[in-house]
Amino acid sequence: MAVLNKLTSQEAIELENKHGAHNYHPLPVVLSKGEGVYVWDVEGKKYYDFLSAYSAVNQGHCHPKIVDAMVNQAKTLSLTSRAFYNDILGKYEKFATEYFGFDKLLPMNTGAEAVETAIKICRKWAYEVKGIPENKAEIIVCENNFHGRTTTIISFSNDPVARKNFGPYTKGFVKIEYDNLQALQEALENSNNIAGLLIEPIQGEAGVYVPSEGYLAAAKRMCEEYNVLFIADEVQTGIARTGRLLATCGNCTCEDKNCSGTPEIKPDILILGKALSGGAYPVSAVFANDNIMNVIKPGNHGSTFGGNPIAAAVAIAALEVVRDENLADNADRLGVIFREELAAFAKTNNLVKSVRGKGLLNAILINDTEDSSTAWDICIKLRDNGLLAKPTHGNIIRFAPPLVMTEVQLRDCIAIIKKTITEFKI
């Protein structure tokens, strides 16, 4: 079979199963085209994308401004490594740091790389600024976290699928219950070697678990009291997904000097990825102010591709789209409609136990056990009805469409979801 021959869905799936590692369990649909909120399979069937590549495609598939920036830069200069300067990285760093209100950023490629970068920065700060004895620094993390799948990150995961048979594990992490201020207080009191708190503002992979009102602000104040860095992993929640530019920053626009956000929960270290490029290219970044970021010196950390010209050009365009198309406001408004409609529906249907989320990061809890196939089977039926979503943690279905969605499109999707669940038979 020639590589460029058009494949059927079954042929494409068989090729992946035979020649690719089985490290994912995709929904059985083979996509070949995307535009805005829509994707098409190889047979030409059209679907609403209600996953957005795990919130990487917030700006919609193949946004013309982002694609143009990528193509134009690729035709000019694609990669220099950081052995030399290039003429676009500094522009990106200035634009992005002003956009989010930080002094500096360290550019990387993937979300997991950015998390690893933040851990290294936090530890180095702990030894050189806070004065923790070398190799004694500890970082507080939360149960049911998802920060990536590198060896260090899975060391503080409690997901057995991610952890089992990948040890020995990296030390230096203290695990506490999420959304539990007493547990955080005890962890801070019990050790003088706490360097940071690494936290997701909303636990996406855990099933879109939204913490209690005021939890993040209180956690930030406690970190300040104990001179501990508050590290926000906004790889999934950032870039307008939750109805604000950052889930940790109120309704902040950040590039505006008259920021209306809540400064008490501005992270000391901010981790971004995914939609930082609109899904067009691997781009991630770690943001911090000079008093933290200046601990990093030449040779301490880096990446051949981190900060390359294409990534820089794409990220500027992606952030401009978020700003110019008011995607945070759109996500906020549509998210309210989605949760109100599905919550009302849940009162009439025993299969939907609850609805939760913020902005356009939402989930429904299916009234069945975690080890059941019900949520998966519902997603198969949703696919048949023209909408693509995916379960997480067995009995939870995550719904996260591109933020360029219109109200008309959203209400069409709500109708599909209601119809599918109403007609579903266990």
C-alpha cells in the first residue's frame, strides 16, 4: 500500500495497531480534516469536536491567522537552536510576558516539559534563595493530579496505570488531598523544606473537578505565609478555556495595566502549553518574575526546539486570536448555557448524576461505576450522532469544544447530547 493512498477508517486503524505502540485507546474515528469547531473523518462524515485535543485547539481547528503565521515563518527560518539569537523569540517573550503580567518566560515545547522546567526552577530557587539544604527540597502536590507522564511526574501520580512498572520513582514530593486547606496547612507546618505547591486550578483529567470557592486564594495566601512558591499548572485550564484568560487570575486580561483580576492568586510560577499555539505546533512556556527566574543560568536548562522561530510566531498569533476574538468572554457565556441546560436535563434522566465545570471545560458524571463501559458506549453513540467526546476516569465524560463555538452551534450540540443519552440503553 502506497503511503499516500487514501485509506478507509478501518485500514488506518489497523495500520496504527500494527505499527504503532499501543499507548493510547482512541475512540474509533479516523479524522482527516478540521475547520473551526468541526472535524471530518476519512469517509467525509462531519462531527462537532467536543474535546479540542484536550484543550489545545481553543482557537478552533486550522485558524487561518495561526496557520499563516506558521507557514510564513517556516518559509523564512524554522530553527536555529539557542546557540544563536533569532529575530522573533525576543518579540514573543516581550509580547507573552506583558500579556500575562510576568517579567520572564522560559520557552519549551510540551506541557510535561514545562512542568519539569517549573520543578527545576522551584528547586533551584529553594536552595539559592530560600536557603533549604541541598537535595532536601520538597514540593507539595495533590492527589488525582495530572501533570504529564515523564518519570518524575508519574512519581507523584496516584494513577496505577501511569505508575505501575515504571519505578524507581523520584523523591521530593509530598502528596495531599486536593481542595483540602487543612491538609495543606499540615504539610506546610510539618516540614521546613517545602519549596512549592504544584497545583491544577481545575483537575481536568481527574474528571473536571472544580475546587471550592476561595480554595485557590486561601492556598496562595498560605504559600506566601510560609515562603513557598505557588505553581499553577494551567496547561489545560489556561488560555481562556475556563471563561477567563487564566483560571487562577479572576477576570484578568493581564496585558491591561488596569488588570481587574485577583492578585492574591497570581501564581509565582505559571505553566502554559496546549492552546498557547492553538494546537498548530508544540509550544509551552514557564512564566515567573525576576526574583525567581533569575536563578536559571546558562547550561542549567534548555531545549533544542524550545523558543524556535516557528513556535514564537505561532504563539504570538494564537494569543492575539484569543484577545481579538474575545474567546474568554465567549467561553464564559456559553459555559453557563451548557451547564444550565445539562443540569436541568439531569433532573429528568437517571443516567446523568451531575454536571460540573467552568467556562467551556465541563463534564457529566454518568450514574454507573468507574469500571463500567457506559460512558465509553455513550461516547460511541455521540460519535454516531455527529459529536466527538471522550470519557475520563471511567464514568465521566469531558466536554470541551473549541472556544470559537457560537451559541447556535452549542445549542445544536446540547440537543445531540440530550438525544443520545435519552435514547441510550444500558
